[in-house]
Amino acid sequence: MVVMRQLARRIIKSGLLVLMLAGTAGAATYKYDDSAPFHWETASIDVNWDRSSTSYPVDDDKQVVNIGFSFPFGGSSYSQVRIISNGILQFGGDQNLHRDYQNAALPESGSDRAIFVYWDDLNPGRGGTVRYSMHGTAPHRYFVVSWDDLPDYSYTGVFNLQVVLYENGEFKLQYGNGNATGDSATIGVQVSTSDYTQYSFNTNNAVGSGTAIVFYTDRPHFALSVQGSVDLCRSNAVNVTVSRHNADHSIDAGYVGTVELRTSSGVGTWSNVSGVGSVIDLGGGVARYTFRVGDNGQAVLKFSYPDPAVTNFHVHAGSVTEHHVEDPYLTFRYGITDNAADDFESGGYVGSTGSLSWASDWIEFNDSGGATGGDVEVVGDGGDRALRLSDNDGGGEGAYREIDLSGHPPGTLVTLSLDYRRESLENSSDYVEVSVSGNGGSSWRELDRFTGPGSDSSYQSVSYDISGYAASNTRIRLRTSSSFATSDFVYIDNIDVSIRTPTCGIDHYAITHGGTGVTCEASSITLTAHDSADGSAEPGAGTRVALSAVDTGTGTVATDASWGYSGGGSFAVTGGGQAQYVFAAGETSVQLWLSRPAGGSVNIDALDVNGARERSTEDPDLTFLPSALRFYADGVADAIGTQIAGKPFALAPGAQSISIRAVETNTDTGACESRVVGNQDVEFALECRSPATCVAGQSAAVAGVAIPGNPSGSVGTFQAVGLNFDNSGSSTISVSYSDVGQVVLHARASLPATVEHAAAQIAGSSNPFVVVPAGLCVEPVAVTGACISGDASCSVAAAAGAAFDLNLRAVAWELAGESGADFCSGNSVTPNFVLSGIALTSQLVAPAGGLTGALAVSTLDLAGSDAGSLSFSQSYDEVGVMRVTATPPSYLGQSLAASQSANIGRFVPEHFAVAGSSLSAACTGFTYMDQDGLGINLTVEARNAAGARTRNYRDDFARATLDLVAENNDDAIDLGSRVSALSGGWTDGRFTVSVADARFARAGSPDGPFDTLRLGVKVVDNDGGLSELAGRDMNAASSGNCSVAGDCDAVSLGTTAVRYGRVNLGNAHGSELLDLAVPLRVESYRGASQGFTVASDDSCTSLGGVTFVDLDGSDDLVPAETCVWDALNLSGLGCALPGAGSLQYGALAAAGVFNLHLKAPGSGNSGVVGLQVDVPDWLEYDWLGVGQQDPAARATFGIFNRGDGIIYRREVR
């Protein structure tokens, strides 16, 4: 048999039998697209082959496994799938497809409901692994099966193939490194012999390494479009186009609705680019976008990611999700990064896949098996190879590798990253340690431990900053703990040591100055490094910038110009009009000084060692004049620093005395002299540089006179201000500006002729300076959101997780010492404030020791159209009182302080939910009224809008109460008041009831039975009905379907039976020569028509002892003359029972009846004895109309009924 099987394989392999049937289909449910993105997924659970119903265990074998979600396939849904060794998945009943090692063209009988990933004669018994895993969260879960390094039955070479089942019903076939070409395999899907899609059959090169094929059905879906990679050196953001598609892949231009976007990595932020609708960034890579009519089914969003990574996008609205052909993977990377890497695909210790070379191979210690054996070795795992570590002697084994990291400039960031996966680690002392050494192994610094107990279903990615260990002999070490065993494994893959130089983020330089200078003194110039988004960036310590002053008339270097500087780095003059500056660590800008006694206009050129230079739009000309108006701050020219909107510049903080001086160059000495003394009108104007326009209604003032604002580059409107110049030609002026931004003050004056001077027009400009807001105001829009007391007495602001309106605005100075909530009290808005990436965080105020909740909107952008104030929809996912802190990033190169709101709250649960419940009866299926035996287990949770428990719902913040309702057979009579009240309280957002002794009370007279008694729970929030109980499905006070009527007010906990019961003891009589049976039974009330009947299903009731009593003082039988036959002495009046015997009076009823017998007193002992039975309270009964009592009766010996059937007898004489 084996010989014939090998021969058949050889015939096909050698091409003697080749069928080229690629791309055939029957009436196919599925289509395919082989342009799908390839991305190998991880699988970690080994298939456990059945080894049954097969002639070749493991080789031709199967296992049925749980998928982890309901997978739609061919019109049905399946929660399990059969993994077949020969590259097949099969759903539903077993068709013995695993036995069929010989592939065939589709359709093939006995091969229904199957996905043929690569139907070939594969043999896991010869090596390799077959593994599966489920990943993701609903509705984006996916199930992976990987056949890794699997050999053919009889030929050399291995195959790597994979199938990914997506929750939306699509599935992807992938082919990794190996021999999978399709030359002896069937690839496709068969629902039935009349419904199949064949991709290829015995077709060489049908697939290859990196091939991915998605099978799908036509359905509405979402499509995403992005570029393949993002260079983090230029930007950490990318535009993502999200489109709603019809089933035929055309855009659904009429689509409106809200979609949720997620990233596979759970990291990143979202914002709007050109969508008509709105984006709410929820944090953690999650956002919601609402499509509007004007979107025409397509919106462009911006996605930002902070670090190098590969991520994938998920989008859904209800059951409609992304199409996996139109859902690419996106790589974020640094463009200027060197790295040494090893992905272990070399199969040894020599692998090097980065741009830098390692200084050594991997070197084992305490193990000598090499890369292919021992406890430390390179093995196949999940379609790739990885370094696997275990330990058989507890000595701590592992490997290290060395790299030369010397020669990089200060500020270089060195990052170690790797992927790891744990397998079967049993306890916390089992771990693999990651360490680094900066001195060739003389000493080590532990970075991390991959510890037990646990196993990972997929690889985890980690990274560490090892910049402080960069040396010529840096080493990376992986080592097992001393308790590590041979059954413990940690897999390491994709080790990468990246060296990111600090010049990575520089895109260009910006040059700012006042525009005019005077020939007798130097003018201030600021050189600022910018990234591609025009934000400030650090060039990095050691970055050298060459500077040149170029004459605008000749286009050549102005050799008569001279440079100076004031900065933290180093400076050198390299020639006339030329200089060099070397940035210090942490610097983003430097102040330079340039003088040109000859006058004229120059333009500044800047070029660093990495090729970054000035941007033309941020490089104005500087004109040196023989006379000019110069602005001074504290006596220093061109030195106006950062100021605060609305605050006079002369007041703290940032106090500066501003003055203006009419300066003229002495033509003989070249020194500066005053041009004006005494009273002189000077015209002033404000130029808005960034933003480029001023906002109407905002004012700047000089010496108490309002001056006009002008757009950038077009200063034409001035206002005259009368000044008095002292003998030095200087006039101190008060200055203020109500708005924010980078601005420049301009001045001009018409000077009359004097004895020394001819009439002249002079002008001048200040250095560009930044005016910042005094702070940010954060407050709820609604007054009810304020919570002055900061405790549970506050009014309700919003439900946890539900939307409420919050306002963020930038405001001007009003009073000294303001902070936080002070900025919300009368401060005017600064409408020119534009800033992206303002971080929003929450801080818990109450309850004390509670859990701080999360804000839905964690970052906010204030755009120009917001005019400095934005009201937006926010939510907070916990209960209690909190504050919101707004932390702005750098604004025009200036640091802004964080601002915290006043107390916001009180937040309450959005709803309540029954998290679990069960009922139990005292006896089998029922409980007697008044019996402390009704079991109720119930957990109710306070939850937010997303359905998560609000753990802060406790103490004074928990006001809700729980009430039980009860209704029998939907009769609209609420019996809840007869069920004992629920005890308990709220702890961490959860109300838990677990009682086994609840009671259903008796009424004044027997009623019932309640055989279908439905119990339910109501939750009353005692907060105005804002938080309702979810899932309500009953109303005990009404009949019919309450969901139709819309009046459901409780959640059903289930049904049970409750009855009115009693124990009945009957009178008995008989011969004194015979044992006497005494009727003793449990009865339940069955309604007015039946009354009390034997509780034939009661085998649970236990009674106390039987007492002999003289009920009326007339009994003439002495109790000692009889006894209760009770071999086990359960009654307390037991006497020996002859023979083998059986229990005559037991502790438990049998079908509601007790076998109570009295022993015959014997001849001559006739008479009466009184009996009383001690019964449970709930089985007592009002036998005499005076209250509940134990039952009593009489047993009479000496009278009997012969039972001979004679009706009449007469003596005949």
C-alpha cells in the first residue's frame, strides 16, 4: 500500500499526470482576489490529531477545534472546524475527507463544506507543526490555522501555508517560504458539488512565497486606502481614505451613518482631513466617524502613530465590515535609521538582516548544542524561524550577541526591539531575562523578564531604550532562570537594534527678524529648526549649520556683514558675512546677531550637514538703514520676549520695559545717536505673522492708544501716538495685545528738519515675538455639570460613557495669579489661538480611592475656524466627580502650562444590567410558602454606555435599590411583596445577592398553587430615573408581551413553583392484636376546586418526633403498651422491628406520605392513645381555628372492621 502511494505521488510530481484546471467554478458562492495584502499571522495551539478512522495516523488525520466565534460559510454558521493534515479545513459532519490524501480537481464528491488551502499529501508525522489560534475582538475576530515547515509524504522540502477565517465570512489563504507552488495541489473552496470555486489544480507557480488569496461573497463593505509606509522622520501621520462600497465595489454615494475605526495594534489617534462629518477620537487607536450627506460615501481622515510599527485598520457599522482585499497593512518607520537585525531565517546564529553588521554571531553559554540542537536552538515557529530557549539543568542557559555602537553623535537614540512568545511557563520563577551590557559583558543591566505562569497565543512586541549602553562592544543577552525546565519554552524573533540619529526630524529652518535694522548696531535674528509639519524640532547635539548673509542686490555674500550669537552651542565666524553654529542638546533655536555698517538688504542662508536648509516662505529680507526706529526690551534691542495676551508687557510674569528709540548712525564715528528729543508723533501698527491675519475686534495698544492689526506681509494701516523722547532719544511705552500669535510691532515717523538734520521719514520694526494665552478654560457647557462640593450631593451631570458638552477655550489675562478654573471666570477668549494635539486627561475627585475613568476625547485640535473656543461632545466612562486637565503641546515654540477644570459631575451609571441570576427550590422543583428555602442568586451591575461596569458606584454614589416582583402564569397579579426583601449593597459597581433561605409568605388563607411563578428584579436608581435597567422583559402587573406594550419594568430571573403546604395526621383504629397504620402525609393546596391533596412529588420534607399525648385527659391506653415501629429510632419513640424490616417511619416523605405504624399493644390492651407530630412551621395549619398548629390525632385499639362484605345480620332462633 505504501509503495503504491509513493508511486502515485511520483507520477504526479514528475509531470506524467498534469491537469491544468486553474480558476474553474460551479454556481459559486465565493469569488476570489489574489491581489490581497500578505501578512503572516501567528498560531500557537498545536493540533492534537485524533489518530482514529485512518490508516495513517498523524499523516492522514484530523481534529475538530473550536473557532472562537460563529463563522458564516456557505449559507450556514459554524462554531467548530475540522483541521485536516493535508492542508484542508472542513465544516459540519465528518466525510472522512482526511483519508483522501490524493488531491483531485473540484468538484469532488465527499468534499463538501471544505476549504482547500493546499490539498496535497502532506505528512505532519515527518516533522513541522500544525497550529491554530483565535485573535482580535468582536466584530473583527479572526481564526488562523498554519501548516508550518510541513514535509511531503515522500519528497524532500517543506511547505508553509496558512488560512485566516474572518468573522465577516471572508477567508484568506497565504503561502510562506517553502515549496508551495501549486504543482501537485488543489486550491479552492467547495460548498457542494454544485457550488465550488477552484483557484488552481496541479498548476505550477499558481502560488508562491508571499501569495495571499481572499475568498469572499459580494456584500456591502468598507474599503480603506493608504500609502504603504510612513517615514516618521518626515511625519507620523498619514491620510486614510475610508469608503462605503456597494456589493459590486462601487462607492455608495448616499451612505450616511456612524462607523467605528480600530487599529490592530491598539495605538494611534484620528482626526479629520476633508470629511464633511465629524471624528471622535476615543483613544487606543479607536475612533468614530459619522458620514454626512456631503461625504458621498467617502471621507479622508488623518491617522497618527508615534513609533515604528506595522498596523492594520478595522472598520465596521453594525454587521458591515471592511473587505480584506481593500484593507492594506501600513508600516510606520524612521527614514534615517541604521539597524542590526536578525530574524533567524538563516536557521543559524549568523543571521544579519539590517543595514549594520553584528560584531559577532550568537554565542551560547551553558549549552553546547549549537543552532540546531540543545536547549537553545533555532526552530520553525508560526511559518518563520525563531530562537527557542529552554533549560534541562536549571543552570541558566542562553545566548548573547555583540554589536559596535560607537561613533554616533551625542543624542543618538538606540532602541532594542524584539518579539517573544511564552509556551507552558508554569510559575512566576520561570522566565527569560533580557539584558544589555555596555562593556563587553563585564556588567549587565536587566531590561525585562518574560515570566510565567502562562502561554501566549501570539508573539508580543517589546522595545527598550539602550542609548546609555552604546559602546564599541555592546552586548545583548537572553538567559533562562534557574528554575526553567525542558518543558518551559520562550521563543524570540525579529531582534532589532536601531540607531536613530537626532537629525532625523529636521525638515527645514525658519529665519525670523524685525525686517529692518540700523547700520550702527546689530540686529537680532532667530534661527529655528522645523519639522515637516512646521513645528519646532531638535536638530540634535553636534548638528552644524553654515550661515551666510547674501546681498539681495548682487546675490553674493555680503562680506561686510558681521555675525554674533547668544546660544548654548558653539559658534565660529568662517569669513566675511559667513559663520557656523553647532547646536547643543535640547536646542530647537538660536538667537544670532548680524550687523552691516554699509547698509543695504541681505537674505540669510542656512544649510546643515544633513542638507536641511531655510524655507523660502520663512526667510524674509533684512534691510539695514542709516536711521531707524528701534524697539528695546529692558534696554536690549530686538529682545521682546514671550508675552501674555491681555497683560501689559510691563507686568509680571514676563515683565519687560518696552521702549522705542529714534536712532541715527553718525557718519563720522559709525556710532548710534539719538535722532529725536522731546515730543513727537509716532505711528504704530501690529503685524500678525502666525496666524497670518489678525482677528477683527482684537486690539493692541501702545501708550494707551489702540493700534490697528495688519495681515502678514501687508502692513499699511497705522495709528499715530504722541510720545516724549528723552535726551538719549528713547521713549518708554506701555504695550499690550488682547489676542495671541507671533506678531511684530512696526513704527514710522515723519521727522521735521532741524539745524543738524534735514526732514526725514524713519521707520522700524520689533523682533517677531510670541503672545500666548494666559491659560485654557475647560468647563462643561451645561450649568448642571458643575459640582462645587465635589461629592455625591451634586446634581447629575451625565451618565457614564454618555455624551455631554464640554468647552475648551484659550483666554487672555485678567488678574495676577490665575490658574485652572480661574480662567473660566470672566476671561476673554483669544480667537487667534490655533493648536493641534491638546491632551485631555481626567483626574478623580470622588469617591476617594476610586477608579479614574477615561475620557472619550483624549486629544483636541483648535482650528482657526474655532476662534479660540470649541464646544465638543465628550464622555467620561466612570461614576463620580472628576476634573479635566488640558495639557497643550508647544505653541509657536513656547511652553504652555496645563489647565485644570473645576469639579465636573456627578456622573451616574448609564444603565443597570443583570450580570447573572439563578433560582433554586427547597424541594425538587418547588418551595412551600413560608419556607426559608427559596434560593436566589443575583448579580446586578451598574454600567456605562459601553456596557462596562462602573466600579465607582459605591458608598454615597450608589443610590439605586433592588426590588423583587413575582407573577404566576402571566396573571397580572404582582406577588413580589410576599417574597422576602433582598439584602445587600453596592460594592465596586456590583450588587450581589446569594441567599438560600428566601421566603414566599403565606396569605391569610390558603391560596395558590403558583406552579409557574416568575420572579423578576426591578432597579430604581433614586436619581430621577436617569439610569434604567437594561434588558427588561417582564411586568408583573400586566399580562401579555410587555415588550409589545412597551411597559416592561423588570428583568426576569426565571420561574419556580410555590405551594401552600401542611402535614395531615389522621385518626386510626384497629384490633389490639394487629399493628396499626396511622395516616401521616404532606399535603398541598391545589385551589378551591381540589382543596388539599397529597403532595406526591414531595420526597424532601423532614419531620420531628412523634409524641404520645392525652389530648383530652380521657385516653385509657398507657403509652408504654405500644410504640412507633421505627428501626432507626428516628421518631424518638422507636422500638425494635423484628426481621429484616424496612423503615416504618422515615425522616423524609416518600411521595408525600410517611409510613407511620404503631405496634399492636396485645390482647387485653384496647383503648385510645393520642398522637402529635412536630412539623416545620411552614407545614403547620390552623386545625382548630385558633392559629397554626402541629397536627394531632387518636389511635384506637380494640375496634376493627372485619371487612367480610355483610351488609345485614340477624340472629335466627
